[in-house]
Amino acid sequence: MDLKEAFKVAMQGEIEGRELYAAAAEKVSDAKAKEVFSNLSKEENLHFEHLQKLAQSHFEGKPVLIPQLAKIETFADAQSPIFTREFKDFINGRHFEMATLSIGMKLELESSKFYSEMAESTKDKPLKDFFRYLADWEEGHYQALKQQIGFLKEHYELQNSLFRF
């Protein structure tokens, strides 16, 4: 895949993440999750905007200035980084929330791997460093989503009768 196509794929992935998290922020009732999903949507949008500017500069032959991205989202609770701990007690029928976590986890893992591949394939050191930075950032999101699913999974399966078989 050439760099132009790689930028397109990366920007599309950021749009998908932004829209997923924005929809989740609107729909969830858990206050902590609403805030976290909203912040994740903002982060994905920032990634998109930076990628767009980088691609434009790169392909116009201008110097590529790598932005310093401050992390917006922090996960204070290692066990339940997205939802309040109380959410676990009311997880019956919360299929949208669990689906959002699952889809988000897949998007973040895919993005992390993609950015790692982009970092390996480009010879431009600033771009390489930027793609590595994004890969690590997306990996952090993946780990938080994975941790959240792990925290909720057993209760979700029990309360939604997924163990009937």
C-alpha cells in the first residue's frame, strides 16, 4: 500500500471511531461512560485532523510538522476505566454498551496495528515517529476497552442469560 492510500485508510478509521464514540456518548446513560466516549470521539477527531494536515503537507512537498498531541483521555480506574462500577449491577439488557465496547476494541486494535505498519513502511523519520505515537495511543485505548469488557463480562453474561446452554 502506498503512503497516499495509507493516509486515506487511516483517516477513514479515525472517522469511524469518532462516529462510534459520538453515538455511544449520546446513547449511554452512565455519566462516566458518556464523558469518556465523548472524549474518545474528540481524540479520534483530532487524529483525523492531524492526519489530514500531515497528508496535505507531505503530498504538496511542504515540510511535515508533526503535532504534539496531548492525551485528552485518562483512565483513572484501572478495573473499570469507562463505566462507573455501579453500572455492572444494571447491565441486564445493556447490549448497545457491550457492543460499543467490543466494536471499539476491534477498531482500536486495528488502528494500532495499522499505524505500526505505517511506521515500519515509511522512511520519513518524523512520520515514522508520529505513526508509532499513534499506534501506542490506540493500543492504550484498546487495553482500556479490553479491561472494561473483562470487568463487565461475567455480570453481563449472567444477567442476560448467556449461560443457559
